[in-house]
Amino acid sequence: MHVDIDGGVRVVTLAAGFEWSWTKKDVKSFCKLVSWNIQSRDEYGAVLRTTLGVDPSVANVTYDRAFLKRHGKSHQQMLQVSVYVTDLLDPDMPDLDVFLVDKFAELSALIEIELGEPTRRSPGYQPEIAWYLPHAAIVLAVGSRFIQIDVVNPTYQEWWDRQDDEDDDLDEFIEPEESVGDEVENGLHGGPLEWNDYISALAATLWLMPDDGRLELATANGIVRFALIDYHLSCEVVFNEISTATIVQDAQTIFSSNIWDASKNGGVMSWKYKLNWPSVFEKYELAAAEVVEIINKAYHVDQTSEIVVEAWNPTGDAPDISRLGAVEYFD
């Protein structure tokens, strides 16, 4: 598993300062600036041999003169340059998610130092962080097997953004289901997940939470609520009023005081914490481990199949809970 962090930051810095005309002559000029070579080119684009220490060490240039002409840019030909900053990874590779999450968090933090606050953050499946500059949009994107940097023609980026807005507008006309969430019970096919597996599954689920996503894990003694709002993942562990003092006392020995804040509202005890998005996978795993330990040892849940999961989103796609081994729940 290879990633070229320094090379990726260098590409971003040089691309941000380059005077893009989005004509084909930019290919040769930018290659000279970053010490790359043109491997091949045709009417649809070009393949560039980069100097990044990854496999394949290539960048792909996309041409579409007809598209740009339709959008009032008749002198332009280029849509974007896409650069691999990691190897093209085996989808069955152990710890693939951890690798992608950690490197995405590291790269985004370093690029933010160079370019400032991002213009757009897009959590969820295949997340992106984008900086819109006068001459180009810089997009850091995670695929299922790689991380890449896209340097995008602003006209093309504006068009993509309009498509997203139109999709959001269309969602408003879709009749909602009677239930606001998707309730599921975990592990009815193939048996319940073991607790350690549930920790890993929950950590991965939290990393993939979409913007405004909500997730609840409900048990007889209390509920764990997660929400990703304004790029902060919040978690609240709430004990029911009927929970005994012993149950609450057991929980107090589990929570790490440096990340959890305790509060009491009437007879209901709760603990809260927040995590910035994106963060390294270890932080999601730490939170998941403590939540799972609370459910198992303080809530006195013997099997993960006793956890009822509900996921929804007031404004978009609900969180993907498939990793929790969940199937549809029926009362």
C-alpha cells in the first residue's frame, strides 16, 4: 500500500498557482511545471506519466470540446486532470478502509494548510473535499480502491454542482414513507456478529455517514444516537429513566473522560462527544469500542442481535448500515 502525500500536496500547490486556460496547450505547460511526461494522447484526452511514487504513476486528462462549447467556452477543450496519489489497491486487501480513511484525513489537512478552508465537503460513500479557486476546482476524492486529486475546469464543476442541486430538488417531490427511518435487527442471517466484529463494523459505518445522517442503536436500557451535522460527528449515550444506579455506575467506569462529557436531565443520564470529519480511523474505532462496551457491559446486552438499529436522513441518503449485519426488522 503506497501513498505519496508530499507528491499530492505538491501537485495541489502547483495546480492552484497555474494559469489554466483549459486548452490543450495546458497539457504540455503543466507537464513541464511538474516534471511529468505525456505518455499518449488522442481526441478524447491524454495519459500523463507522473513522478508520484504510486502504481500506476499516471494522470488522466479528459477532453470534451463539444460540452464546453455548449456552455459558452468554445475556445476550451479540457474538462479535468485526475491524478492517482495512492496505488490502485486490491479491493480484498486487509485494512483497506483504514488505509483510505487515514490517508484521506492526512491529505485533506495538509491541503487545507495550503489552500485554506474547503469550499465543499461531501461525506458518505466515496467522500470528497473541494476547493474552488478562480481558475480551477481542486477536488480530493476517495474511490473504492484509491485516492485521487482532480483539477477541474470551473465550467465543468459548476455543471456537476447543478446536477447535484437538481437531484436534491427532485427528492422534495418524492412521497416519504410512513416511517422516517429504516429499522433493522442485526444478524438474523448467519448468526449475530461477535462484539469485536461489531466494533469494526460500527467504526466503518460511522466513517461512511452521509451529511446530516442519523443512526440509533436501541436496547432495553438505553439508546446510542449518532448524527453527522456541520461536519461534526456527534454521539450521545442515553440511559432510560428505569435504568438502575448500578447500570449507570458501570458506564462511568467505561467512558474516557477526555472525550466524553456527562450530563443529567431529570432522571435521564447521558454522555456526549464530538468528532471532526474527516478524522483518522482510529478515532472512529475508539468511539465505537466504548459504545459497544457500554451496550454489552452497562446495558447488559448479551448478543449483538439484541440491538435494534435505525438509520435515516432528513435531507438526503440514510447511512449505510449493511456492515452491521443488519436485515429488515419487523415488530
